[in-house]
Amino acid sequence: MILAIFLTQFLSVFCSWYNAEHFNPIITNAENSSISIPARSSIECVLKCKVKSGTSYFVETEHKCFCLKEEEEEIYLPNEDDEDFNGKIFKEIQHTDICYEEMVFGSCQEVKEKCPTCASGFYWYEAEPFSESRTKMFCDFNNVDGKATCKSIRENCQDCVSDFYAIEVEDKPIEVYCDLSTDGGGWLAILNITYNDDASRVDISNNVLHNPSPIDQLPNIRTGKFALTQEGLTKLLESGKYTEFRVWCTKPWHNRILHTVLSGSKAMDNLKYRANTIQNLCGNFRFLDDDNSRFSQINCANWRMGRHIYFDHLFWVDWQTHVVLSSQRFECDDSVNDEKDKGTWRFFVR
């Protein structure tokens, strides 16, 4: 009678459990088969094969590791004695969602693929495996692609406050400023300009308004001298995830605040493409509680939106009140005739 004893070894690697079983691979000297990589331990072998999305086969006596796509895959051993070559195959058997929060991923899509039950939240991002740069990004799994917005942070993280957060934009996480309190929160900041002296006017005119910044430069909005390009705004609006545009501006000389939200296809299509001047915008604007603007007191049939880049003649009423940012004009609920330019402008999308 032959007594067969099967021993199973369990291994934990970064909150993932693996069982190790003795395994006799198919050995060949064909060079197109799986080639060994050095590994000092089974853990190192598992980690290296995890990066390659393969099953790890480790021979401890030889310190050799093979990353197999399939168990039937042949391994390359040109000079080895088949009978003495005994190793173990390590198979992943368990994950916990809590553990995934400490693992590192290349995208929110990868998080979802590896953890279908994971909830929307913060996960570690790393552009290249084993690189030194890691970012805690927010993923929203209510979206098919997992990419979050400031609004989804507001909806899924009740303890989060207005601050900078990393979300996937254009297939990589970047830091954006999210206003999570105003009008229910969920606003992504796209323009932030403060003009308070003659020196800043020259800087803003030459380096910001004449040369606005692409989406991947959104972290620089904290400088107070930042405007997103028209192309960047168009990309955000075309994604279908943003349907509102908010404007807040003020000037010390008139001490008024213009604070309004634009919505509806007429206004949003104008912001997206800026192809033509449009007017009669009744129903496309709503004013927030702190607004005391001149603009809000004028008949909406006289409101207009322009056809230049979105921050130049954003909207206006002829000869009465304008929102304009250009090299020659800095207007917030006033007109060119007022000639008092200092003020602050902040634009958001949601």
C-alpha cells in the first residue's frame, strides 16, 4: 500500500493569500518557453509574478522563479536534471477589500478588474511598478471607467472637505481642487485669478490669459494665476460628466459679488464650442445666495454669451455689465468704462 501525503503551505503577501502546492512542470530546452528569473524567496517570486499577472512557480533550492500564464506552460531548463528540479506553485486564494486599499494600481479600471466588489474610495496609484512616486487617487465605481469627479467625491465621502484631491483625468491621476461645500459641493476649479497690483496684471495678461494651461497643469490653480485652456474645458464637457458651470467674481471698488450657475444645453454648448454669440438666456442662469450683482437685476432676455475663449466675454449685457478677462479688460459685473480692474475671478464645473 502506498500512503500519499499532500502538504499545503499558505503564504500571505500584501493581504493576499496563496496556497503552495508541489508541482511538476513540463520542462523543455525550447527557448520560447517560460524563462526563470532570480528570486531569493517565495514572497519575492510571488511579487514579481504579480506584476507580470502570472502564476508563480518557485524552486527554493535553485532560487529560481517562473511566472506562468498557464499551469501547462513549459519552462526552459537547458541543463537541469528533471528529477531533481522540484518546486511549488503559488495560487492566489483570497483577497479582502480592505487589503486592496493598501495595494498599488495603475488605474481605477485596474482596481475594478482585480476587485469587483471594491467600493468607491481612495486607492494607491503608481505610474510604474516599484517606482518611488505614489498618489492616493479617488475612484468612482458607479462610472464604467471608474474615473471620479469632485461631485462623486462629495457623494461618496461625507467626511471629505474642500481641498486638493487626485482623480483620473486623461488616463492619469492629477491633483485638482474640489469645492465640496458651495451649493451642495462637487465643483472642480478650472480658473483662479486674483489681480491686486500692476505687476500681477502684466503677469496675468502675458502668462495666463495669453497662454492658458492644459488639464495636466490643474494643480497650479493654487497659485491664483491659472486659467484652463478652451481645449481643456471642451474635453471636460464632452466627457458627459460635467453639466454645470459656476462663476464667482468680485471687485473691491464696487464691493459686489457675482455668483451664478450656468446650465442647460444652450449655455453649456456655447461654453463647449464658443462658435457663436447667443442671447436670451432665460432659464440658463441661477444666482446663489451671496450674489448681489447688477447682472441679476437685468432682464434675462438681454443677457448674451460670446464666441471667444470662454473667459473672454463669458457673458454680458451691452454697455451695462460684463464678465471679461483679456489682456486689456478685467471686468466683473461692471463695464470697460469703469476702468477699475482689480478683483478676483473663480470658475468651476460640476
